[in-house]
Amino acid sequence: MKAKNYAIIGQIKSSIPEVDELLAGDTTELTLDFANATFISVEGIEWLEELLLRSDSKGTKVTFTNIPTDIYKVFKVVHIDAIMKACGMLSVTGPHC
């Protein structure tokens, strides 16, 4: 099993090529650490959703950790099941905060 961690630093305005490369490789589990993330744009949300769709089709588990409150609020507002699941919530239709 190839588990990888990636620390996101700063703004997420679009795709992060290093994360895309990790997913394209032989990674079976990928943890994205948002502790030092400061902002996420609409394009960043779209990229995360697409990343999670690709990870699902590949069988790679993606988890988000250390999500700052402001970014977590954005995730809750967009209500995308795959993003909520990666945050540790069951789904937007099941139990959630």
C-alpha cells in the first residue's frame, strides 16, 4: 500500500499539479493537509471534485485533514458529497454538521 500525504499551502485557485501526479501514480491512499491553506476559489472546488471523482474510479481513498474553519464553511455551503466524505462526513444526505 502506498499512502501519501500532501500539505496544501496558501490559496487553492486551480489544480495542484503535484497532487494530480500523486493520484496518477501508485498511491492507494492520499491525505491532503489543509492546515496552511488560506483560500479556495470556485475553480479550486471544481478541481477537488474532479480529483475525488478520479480517485473513486481509481480506487484511491482521499482524505482531507486540518481544514481551516473558513474553508470548511465553503465545503459545507457547496454540499458536494465527495468533498463532504473526504472531510469525514458520511454524506450531505446523511448525518452531518
